[in-house]
Amino acid sequence: MKMIVIDGQGGNVGKLLVKSIKESFPEVSVRAIGTNSAATTNMLKAGADEAATGENAVIVGCKSADLIVGPIGIIIPDALLGEVTSAMAQAVGSSNATKILIPLNKCEVLVAGAQDKSTGELIDEAIAMIRDIMK
């Protein structure tokens, strides 16, 4: 399974995702793709097997991914304080990969029905979804 984690800004959500994925599924290779080098670096420090940075990395990674995981902003142009380009959002949204999106109510995007949970609780839910997919 080709799994990618995409994040931006400081990469904190991506870092927590990579760490939890590697702890829960040590056999799975995780590619981290940051919208900036700080996000990429933090995901590498968390245990990503390989990493890349920038718009083209997102576009190329989404073409071959089986599973894409990240904050909901990765499908919204100009999200993450403007770091998500239209091309990035298009690549994620049009990918045939299954997508697990963390519903953070930030960056002026509110998700109806999303409960006010901590980032850790949201990561735990994402790991449970990955576990169901990997069965």
C-alpha cells in the first residue's frame, strides 16, 4: 500500500499522523509530503520513510497513492494560510486514492458535524480508519 501524509505550516498534524501510523503499522512505508520544508522535516523526524516538499511533490505523489492522509485543508485551495495551491488541492481531490482527512475547524473552514475534539483524538480516529482499510 502506498500511503502518503500531506501537511503544511509547521507540520504538527502530519508529524502526529506519521508517528501514530508508524507505531500502529510498522510494516507500512509512509511518504511525507510537506507544502513547505518545515512540515517535511517534522514528518521525517516523526519516522516517515521518505519525504518530498512542494507542489510538484504533491501532484506526483497523489498519482500513485493508495491512501492519502492529512488535514482537511489539503483539498481546499489557499488553505493552510495560503500554502495549498489550486493544483495541490486538485491533485488530492482527483486522486483515486482513499482519503482520510482530519476535520480541523481552522483556516476559516468549519465542518458541519465535526465534533470539537483534540488533535490527538482526531489522530486516533484516523488510525482506526486506516486499520479498517488495511483489513
